[in-house]
Amino acid sequence: MVISPLRRKVLRDLRRLWAQVLAIALVLAAGVATLILGNGAYASLSETRAHYYDENRFADVFADVTRAPRALLGEVAEIEGVLDAEARIVKLGLLDLPGMVEPGSVLFVSLPETGGLNRLYLRQGRLPDPLAAREIVVSDGFAAAHRLGPGDLLPVLMNGQRRDLTITGVALSPEFIYALGPGQMMPDPRRFGVVWAPRSALEAAYDLDGAFSNLVLKLAPGANPDRVIEALDRLTERYGGVGATGRADQISHAFLDAELQALWAMVRVLPPIFLLVAAMLVNMTLSRLITLEREQIGLLKAIGYSSRAVAQHYVEFVLLIAVVGIGIGFAAGAWLGSELAQIYARFFTFPYLVFTRDPQLYGLAAVITLAAAVAGALYAVRSVVKLPPAVAMSPPSPVVYRKRGAWVRRLLNLRQTGVMVARHLMRWPFRTASSTLGVAMAVAILVASLWPFGSIDRMIDVTFFRSERHDAQIVFGTPEPLRAVFAAQDMPGVMVAEPFRQVAATISHRGREKTLAITGRPAEPRLSRVLDAGLRPMPMPQAGLILSEALAKTLQVRPGDQVTVALQEGRRSTVTLRVSALSVGYMGLGAAMEIGALNRLMGEGALISGVNLMIDDARAAEFYAAARTTPKTELIGVTSLMLSRFRATLAENITVMVTVYVVLAGIIAIGVVYNFSRIALSEQGRELASLRVLGFTNREVSGVLFGELATVVLLAQPLGWLIGYGISAAMAASFSSDLYRVPFVVERDVFAIASLVVCAAALVSAWAIRGRINNLDMIEVLKTRE
Amino acid sequence: MPDASDIVFRATGLTKVYRSGALEVHALRGIDFQARKGEFIVILGPSGSGKSTFLNIVGGLDRASGGQVWFEEHQLTALDEGQLTQYRRDHVGFVFQFYNLVPSLTAHENVQLVTEIARHPMRADEALALVGLQDRANHFPAQLSGGEQQRVAIARAIAKNPEVLLCDEPTGALDSATGIKVLEALTQVNRAVGATTLVITHNAAIRDIADRVIRFADGRIVEETVNTVKKQPSEVAW
């Protein structure tokens, strides 16, 4: 095969300019990798989920009731739009594993019927015998955390009764892809597991003979879920129904949705940044190359190459850079994708989750990247086409500088070398501006990736150190008389006990409504407090309701407004209450009132749902043991365990995430700064060598070039902070949901770290170019005309 | 015999060999040379005779392979890179064929570039006046003719009040009328500043304006002539 001379020139140019080529290729690769990573993870996660839901018939509507007769199921199935309905028993129990000091809970779920909904994916062993009273299947993560398998015994407390259950199998369920225990912030498979048991065994244990406590519904395609929910709520009202929810509010589904949303945001933000910067770099570098090769272009045209052939030559040069970038990007994207799949495997339990290998995805990323590179090349290549050969072969007309900005010079007291820097930067304003923007993007990416840590700290500080200050919480299966507080007070290690009451209610205001739990607290709570905007604790109002800001926003109410409160428990009365104030909080939606006032509304006497406790650390183990065996205990929450799990999980992922983002930002910063300085050096090499001849030291001459770099990098900092702040604000808004709100806090150190990383990358580039400045050939420069 | 304290340059047995692979090119094959303070010396010789190499070594831009060069009491052949830079900075003014002006600085600023780092500079305006360019001080090089650019380069070279002025083909890129103006500027500053001036040229006609003429051939000095009568540049036939 004969390689045409122009092709050979492309290959030689690539080799000669390898460092610049690599710098551009890496920026393109970052674009390709983030495209593949974001789109691929999105596709993998959403398709796997859809397939899993489909295969295992994941329900569309979920409803809890206190106790409803099985006969009700027939009526539910009659609701228009319902394809299938299943009555289940879902109850919390406590773990009683020997050797496990801290409290843990299990969620008992009756086994799906044959052909029913939310079918299990059996990973090990077999399903329990429907008639066996003590056979169970446990969730995969829980079994792994405790090294349990078929044949092992699981000691639990069901409705206060200790039982040893025999594990026959290990399974997964589409209902618990994100298995978050009640009151937990992060999945903790050691302290929370799902246990599927035959219906008959649960009926017996929880006194639910011929009854059920939970409904799951599959809807017919095209059915309106809101209508079904409305009809279902009417049916379950009598049986303690607290309002059915659709998939959107199902915990596991909602968390997956939040993750998908974050991925989608990443896909929209990151790849465009990289591709834009890469296009700019291509334009800069190619323009300079074409300027340098002006005479060659003239010659090629003079000897008969068409403008098109010459233009194509330069486009091929750029396409090859893009191909290198795409190759690196494919590898990086696939590798990051498999890493991300592993991180997902820690949070989400799927029967299988493989990072996509869809060739279409890779093809699309390649096409988009090639397009970006060619778009960057077009402007520069246009000048090749327009250049007449005769003009090309004569020397270019000298660059015209202008005397401008004398005030800047006086202000900064610039020396002549400083004036050189300023004039050169201003002579190519587009290049200066685009390089500044490029470096600013590196800063922005870092700001946008680092700010959440400050927000999480704020969330933890506000939630656990100012608001929910208890060490532990006991939740009763059913409300207990107030005297249970005294019983709790007498438990070992308890220093302070504070009661609370929770009642499910639907709060509505002008057509907007939200169902949630209203929490009743003592008038001046000490352990579980509600905070005002200044983070000061608020006393509980004797009449009226404190709403969290997020809830107030959803309902569009302001303090002083009246809201309708339909209680979903007890006598289910509906009252009108005044919103007395708004509170700050980041977890879920909140409504609070004084416990006595809430009990008066309920009219059932002085009842409590649980107690918040302050525990003596030294006696924590004794307390856990005692709490477990208290008959009415349904759940024991321990703040410190939850928090340490939260922090540990975060720490595991922080390292990975920060490393990836620092590398990405570094690639941009190095790519931009290196190319910018190579071009500046190429344009001014002659002047700089002349300065050396005149007696300027290496340091002074480097100073001229580095002065340009420093100006660009410095100008980029505030711009980068601003862009990063904007991206972060948009992220914070898009992350917020009913599950949690992300406070938008950008600590000053985020800006500082972002700038430090980018400046370090710039220094690396400067260092890489220093040798070239020191080796400027003074003699050569004197013999040649520019 | 000149007074020893009057000697600015002294070179003995100066050689320069360029190596490229197995090939050795002897650019200088043993040069002995002296220059007195304020002397105006023209160096003639064909291309490749070693005159530019000689000037570059004397100017501290290049290093000798053997022999010694002294500038006043400094042995240039013993100086390191940094000391050579300092030497150029403090003592040498350069003028080149292609001017080597900084295109982003005006005439005045190009001169200031040097006066800012010199120990005893003259005022930039003064230097420009010496070459007759005070009216063009605010023009950029691209706005000046070739002769004007070369005169700016001369002004830049002398503004530091250098002990030596080294010119490599200063009129090489100019037509004769312009070349004469440049030579006039050179002789005038030689008188005004008293700098020892070495001028390399292809142009034998220029020899008559020198105090002394040296001819290079094949890396050696082959002829040395002292002019008893110096002509004015305007009297030179080109």
C-alpha cells in the first residue's frame, strides 16, 4: 500500500506535536468517558430495573392498613384499573443474634403467592414450605453481612416473642433494591434485613388470622394510578389505612430515581464542558499550525493540490487526534463504568447489574466527539481554503499591535516585559478568552464536585447535633400510655427519656395535599427539637402546627395560613389548624405540634408512639439488651450507629469520586494551559530568544511566558468559582426531593481547593514547557528572518 | 604598543569546532585578536569564514572549544551560562541583520526594555535622538521601515552605555541609501558613547569607515589593515 505524501505528513505532524496532541486527546477522552459513563450507567440502571420489575412483577401501588379482613381483597381487585392485587402481612421484628450487641431489625413480609406480585429472585436454597411455621427466606445483603445461609437459624423477636427461624433460602426482591431500614439514612445490611415467611406463620405471630396489613396492586396498562389510589383509600379507611402510595413514593424506587436523576444531570453537564474545551483547543492549535505552515500550504496549492485536498489534510490531522481521544475515552469509560457498577452494587441489590456494552452507546459517543473536534477545526481550516497560493508563499504581513490600556500599565506599574505580556494577550482576545474559559471550567468542575461535602456536614450537624440529639429511639408497635416514658426512664443506662407521638395525617391547603406523620413533642423538647431559620430550637405551639419549610413550599403555605388536617388514625377526624411557624430540616417532610395538643385532637387519651433517649455510653450494651426484650418495642434506632454507617459509606465513595473529578479537572487544566503555552512560545520564541541575547536571564524570559499563563489562570479563578457556583446551585435544586433536601452550602475551602488543584495543574504544564524556554537557540534566531 | 589598560578584548588561540555526529566542522582555527577602547573595527570575510562565530563568542552568545578570550579583566571562556548572561546584560550591545525587535513594543519601549535592566543606562529618548528617531518613538516595528527598525535596534544596543557594540551584518537587509544612514548612526554612536565597535559585513566598501579592518577566511584572520584616514559613511561607494 502506498501512503500518499500528505498522509505521511499527517502522521509525522502527530508524532512531532505528540505532547499537544495528547493533551487535546485527553480532554476529548474525558468527554467520551463521561458520555459513556453517564449514559451507560443511566441505561444500565434503568434498563436493569425495568427488566427486573417486569420479570418479578413489581407492584404499582402500595398501601398499609392496621388490620383488614381478607374479604376486602375482592373489593380491591374490583377497582377499575387494577390488574392484580395481593394482600400481605408486613411487620417489623427485632434481631436477637447472639454476639450482636447493637440493635437490629428485620422486616417480615409474607411470601408472595404463586404467580403473585413482587416475586422473589431466589439466589440460594429453596422457598419455605407454605405450611412450615418456622421456615424463612432472608434478603441477600443481610445474609452476606451475617454470613447466613440455608440451614442456619435466625433468632428474632416477633411481636415481643423470641423465635428461632430456619433459613431455607436467600433471595432478592424488586421491592428492596435499595434496602433502607426504618429510620436509616443509608442501607446497613448488618442492622436491617428483609425476612420472607409463609403467611400462616406471620398470621399467627401477629394475631392477623384471616386478615392482612399491607396491599400491593398491579395496575392495568394505561390505568390512572391517582384514581386507583383514591378508590383504594376509601376502601381501606375503615381498617386503619394511612393512604396508599404509587411507585414514585416507594422508598427503594424513589432512591433509584434520585440516582438516575443525578446521572442524567451529570450527562448534561460534564461531557459538553469537555467537548467544548476540546473544540477550543483544536481550534487554537490548528490555527497556529496553519499559520506556521502557510508557505507549505501555498506550495502545495501551487504545485496543483486542490484547496479541498489541503483542507482535508488538516481535517484528517484533527480526526486522528479525535480517534486517539476516543480510544482512550472508550477504555476509561468502560473502566469507570465497571467501577461505578461496583459502587452501585454496594447500594442497590439487583440479581445482575452489568455495565452496558451497548455498541450503539460507544458509537454515539464517538460520533459526538468527532463532530466536536471537526467543529473546532472548521474555522481554522476555512483560512486554508481561502488562502491564494501566491499570497501564501510570501511572508505573512506583520502582526499589528495597538497601544491600548495605558492605564492598566500605570496601575500595575508594568515593566516592558509586562507590557509584552499584556499586548500579546490582548492581541488574540478570542484565544485569551477561550483559554480563560477553559481553565475556568476546570475550576467549575471541582467546585461542583466538592461542594456536597460541606452540605452533608451541614445536614449532619443540623439533623443530629442540633435537632435529633437523642442517642437512641424506641418505637412501639402500637401507641402506649404515657407511663411508658417512666418505664423507659428506668431502663439501664438511660439518662433522659422524652416521649413523642406520631400520627399519620393528610395536610391540605388550596387543593395541594401531602400525607405524612405529624409528630407531637413536649412543649420544650430537649432531645428531639425543631429549629427555626436561625437554627434556634422552637417551643411547640399549644395550638397550631409547625411545618418544615419544604412542606410549606409544597403546600404553598405561609405562617398564619390555615391548613386542613385529616387525621388518618383513630377517629379520623378532620380539623383546621393554623400554621404557627416554619422550621428548618433536611430529612423528609415535617409537621410538629405539642404532644398534648395532638393527643387532644386524637381524643384517645395521653398516648405515646415512642421515646427518645439519652444513653450513658458505658452502659449502651445493657440498654440494647433490655430494650430488645421490652415487649412493646418494635424498633430501636441508634443515632451514633446510623451516623457512623452514613459516614463510612460516604468515605468509601468520596475517595473514588474526588479522585475521578480531580483527574478530570486536571486534564482540562493541563490540556488548556499546555497548549496555550506551546502556542505562545511558538509565536514568541523569536522574541524570547532575542531577550536572552540582550542579557535577560532564563528566569526573566520564562517570566514573560509564565506571566501570560498566570494571567489566564488567575482570571479563570473567579470565573470558575462563579460557573461552579451556578452548576452547584442547579445540582442542589435537582437533588432535592421529598426524601431529603440538600442544603446549598458552598464552604470557602471548596473554592480554595478547586483553585489549588487547577493552579497545581497549571504549574505542571509550566514545568513541562520550561525546558523548551531554557533551550531557546539564541544564535539561530539571529540568522533568520521571522 | 597600546597601553594594556586600553585593551578591551584579548583573544589568544581561539578555536571552535562544531560536531554533528562523526562530522567535525572547524569554524575557528586559532584566532589571536585585540581591540582597543573606542576602536571601530570592520570584520570582512566570505560566508562560513568564522566571523559570526567569532563575534558570538566575543559577545558571550556561544562558547569556544579552545583558547581564551578576555573582556577587560574577565576571562569570558571561563564564565558559566549565568555569568555570560550577566556579561551581555552589563557590557554588550548587539545589532543584528534582522533587527530582532519585539513586535509588541513601540520603538521607545524596545529601548526601555534594555534601559530597565541596565546599570548605567542613558534615557530612552536620548538613545533614539542619537539615531535620529525621536519622532518615531511611539511607532511599533511593523509601522517602521527596515532602516528605521535597524536604527531602533542600534538605539536599543547603545542605550545601556555598553563598553562594546557588536554588529552582525547590520546593513545586510537594507538598500544602500538606508544602509548609509545606519552606518552613520553607528559611527556617530561610536564617537558619542566611546564603545568599542565590531561590525561584520559582506560589504567590502564599508571598510573605509573603520579604524581597522580584519579579514577572516577559513576560520583564521588572514589580513589586518589599519586605516590612517577614515571616510564618512556618506563618502563610501556602495
